[in-house]
Amino acid sequence: MFERVTSRFPRTSATRTRAAVLAAGLGTSVVLGVGVAAAVDNTAASGAAGAVQAQAAAQSKAAEAQAQAVKAQADKAQKAAEAKKAAAAKAAQAKKAAKAAAKKKAASWIDPVKSYKLSASFAQNGGMWAHKHSGQDYAVPTGTPVMAAHGGTVVKAGGNGAGDGPAYGNAIVIKHGNKTYSQYAHLSS
């Protein structure tokens, strides 16, 4: 009878065996390759995850630095505004003080001599004048220093009433502003 043979063709059987071994080897290689690829993918994934985390940390740090810079700039702007406000207040105070000093100076009329006796007053009638008296006469000893009653500019000085006539003797005329003048007459020198 016939002998039972696994394969009809003995050559085919060897080829099949070789193909099966080769297929098994390839399968193993593919499995190992997939494992290696998976390991590489895991390493790449963990590397990518690390890179993403590093990038996120860098972005967070940059955002934090930018927030600090914005806060510092806002603080600087606030300090500048406060300094400007303080300077404006100081300037206003200085202006107010200067105005008060000018007002005080403008209002600071003084007596031309420290001690005197009024010998003729303004608008006084008398036989010594053709019209009413045009000033106030302070009687003081000869040589007494005379001060200007207020700040101004000397516009006339000299004998003969500084040009206003012999009745005034030695005289000085000072212009004070606002069309105001003062005349110091009957001076010894």
C-alpha cells in the first residue's frame, strides 16, 4: 500500500519548512522590531513630553518675567505721576509764596524817617502856600537819614527841587509803579 507522506512533494515539504522558519523568524523580527520601535517611540514620546514640559516651563517663566516687567513699569509710571503731582504742588506752593511775598513787598510802605514831628500835612491850608499843601513835611534834625517809602526807581535828584523849583530845595523823586511817585524835598544834601 501506499506509504503515507506528509507532503506529496518532498521538496515542497522542505521548502515549506524553510518558509515557515523564515516566516517565524520574520515574525519574531517584526515583533522585536515593533518592540524596538515602541521603545524608541516611548523614548521619543518621553523625550517629546520632556521637551513639551521644558517649553511650557520656559513659556511660564517668560510670562512671569513679562508680568513682573509690566508691574515694574506700572509702578514706575505711578511713581512718576506721584512725583509730577508733588512737583506741581511744590510749584504751586512756591508760586503762592512768591505772590504773597510780592503782595507783602508791594504793600510794604514804610515811613521815610524813624522818628519825626509832622510839621505840615497833606492838603493843609496856610499862608506859606499858594494852594493847599501837596505833601507831608516831617520835621527832623539836619543830617537825619531818609529812606525811600517804597521800592522804585529814582527819576530826578538834585538842587532846586530836582527841577521842580526852589521851594523844594534839595529833592529826590522816585517812581514806584502804577503811576505812583514819591518826592523827598527840603533835604540837607
